[in-house]
Amino acid sequence: MIARKAIRIADSVVNTAVLLIVVALLAIGGYALWDSSQVYDAASAARYETYKPGDSGEDQTFEELKAINSDVFAWLTVYGTHIDYPVAQGQDNMKYVNTDAEGRYSLSGSIFLDEGSSKDFSDFSSIFYGHHMEQNAMFGEIGLFVDKAYFDARRYGALYYSEQWHGLEFFAFLRADAYDNAVFRVKIEGEEAQQEYLALLLAMADHTRDIGVTTADRIVLLSTCSPSPTNGRDILVGRITDEIYENPFAEEEQTGDNEDSVDAASLWAIILPVVAVAGLAMIVILVLLRRKRRKRKDEEAAEKNSEHEDNEVP
């Protein structure tokens, strides 16, 4: 009897432990999905769209953002992508890795200009940085330019600074090592050094577009982590122009199917099946445990009846 009781207690402990583990896993999984959703919501360009300067550059909402965070000074847009963000510059290149454009802590960080680049973009070369993120957030789409058709279809963008909009014309996409000081350079002085730098970028490029770039131009590099090599960086290179280009994707963006909503729907499409399967698993476990308890009670009752019958035998 003592051995049977010990087995029943151990069995009950194991069943309870299994149930608690399942509940804990569900809680952890649910929190992870919620936390991931929060990170991507914080990184979405849609979050900042009310701050974007108007076409005339007179929109006061951008001034409101600058009042919230004085490190914000520009706006970067790449046509045909979700890259449409305010730009900040910190005293060092670490601040905006985990700080959003409103100056709050954020895993998604911000799009920011290299600490050594001039805010008026008077340098020959300026470098923007942003996280590589899924769901079309931050610089997550830069790596897509490795596809030639994608690169060919997306030639233009826009850059707002000094209270007016300027054009961007992209002419190269390349991959480099994060510690390649020959690529990640600012304040390149002298025509010869500038020509060598431009030649280096073109020689390293996977794709180029001949737009007649010279040392008289001002170029920008949009850099983000590459999903493949540990220290790899994907870089889109363009030049700043006085001409403001029309967005060939404008109509598609206005009449499209709201891809940001699709991304949210995709996230819920992952969450709901997981929750449903986990819930079903819990129900099955509870039903099995209940049946096991009922079976145990039936066995105990049968044992008692058997003992009672044995005692009645003369």
C-alpha cells in the first residue's frame, strides 16, 4: 500500500510539473511574440510620418520633432522602399544604435549620420547608418538592392536638410567588411583622394549605374548589417542633387494594399496559430490528466471492494 501511494504521489507531481512547464512555455512564447511586435512597431516608418516635412519644407511638424530631440536635423527617403525616416546625429556613433528619433531607448535605434560627417552635407562623402530589420523596418531593405532588378527599379530618393528638400540618385550597391577603413571614411580631402575613393566604391560594387559621378559631386552611403557575414555590411551609394525627383512609386504607395498593415497581419497570422495549438495542447493535457485521475479513483475503489470481499470470505 505504501509503495502504491508513493507511486501515485510521484505520478501526481510529474503531471503537475508537466502542466506547469507547458504553461510557462506558453507564457514565454506569448511574451516573445508580443515583445517582437513592440520592437517592429517602434521601428516602423509609419510612426514618424506625421513629422515628415512637407514638399515646401515649411511643415511645422518636423520642427516639433526637432524640439523633442535636437539631434534630429534631416529626413531620408528612398523611393520604392519603406525607408522614410528622420535622421539624427549624436556625439558618437553609439548613441542612436539604441535610441529612437524622439530620444528614447529603443532596440531598433534610429537612422543616423556618422559622427564625423557634416550636417550640411558639404563633405564629399557622408555615411548613414541604420539597423537591418525584418518587416521592412529601418534599413532592412538595403540588402534587397543586391538583386539587380530591384536595384535597377529604384534609382531615386530624397534628402531634407537645411530647411529644404534635395534629390538623391543612387548609382552603386556594394558589400564590405565593417572594419574596412578604406570604405568607411569621412572627411576625404583633396581631389586625388576623392577620385581614388570613388573608384574603390565602383570597383567593389555588385551593381552600378553610370550617372557621371565626379569629385565635384557630394555622395552618400547608406550602410546596414548584411544578414550573411558576421561583419558584413550592405551599402547603397548615391549622390545629392539640387533636382528633386518625382517618386515613381507614389501612386502605388497611395493606392496599394497598405503593406504596413499586411506586416501586422502577417505577425498575427503567426501568433494566432501558435496560441491555438498551445491552447489545444493544454486542453488535451488537462483531459488526459482528468481521465488518469478518474482511472486511478476507479482502481482505488476496485481495490477497496476487493479487500472488502476478501475480508468477508470465511
